[in-house]
Amino acid sequence: MIERRSWKDLLRRVSALVETYDAKGLVIGLPLSLDGEEGQASRDARTIADKFRLSIRIPVHLQDERLTTFAAKSALKSQGRSENEIQRAVDSEAAAIILRDFITSNADHSKVNHR
């Protein structure tokens, strides 16, 4: 997970990671409310995704991130982590869940499309 300081800094850091890892796509969490409605945070995520689409040469995807923080905290608690450890690791764990969910949902789509 990369903290956003400025658009220029974010673009530079993400571009470097894309190049270093030869990434084939960028997944950005889409923060929806529990009922699926979009608020300001969702609109901000869409704006950032649009900026990346104009600035980098790989596909940019948005992935629903509802309940990922809750799932991350639950997973870390079940591992016996302390509250302090949970607070330090929750964002990275939630990002891993977002990526896993993206991969899972796209693997299901590709199976249907290739039949």
C-alpha cells in the first residue's frame, strides 16, 4: 500500500513499482458504502483511477473494498496478533484481500468467457 502525498509523488512511486515488477495491471480499491452506494471517497478513487489510466500504460481496475478492513482485522485477530500489531498491519492485510478478491472475480469471468 502506498500513501498518497501528492499526485506527482504517487504517480512516480506507482510507475516505479509497475516497472520494477513488470506489472500487468493496477488494482485500486473502490470504497463503497455497505448498500453499494458511492460517496466522496468512491468518487475520489474513480478520479485517481482515471488519472492513472491517462498516465500509465497498463490496465487500471477498480475493486469493491467493502468489509475488507473488517475481514483483515478478523484474520489478524485469529492469528493471535496484539491490538498494536493489528493497527500496524490492517491496511496491508486489507490491500491483500482486495487483490485476492480481484483475482478471484476475474478468474471466474475468464472461465465463463473461455467455455
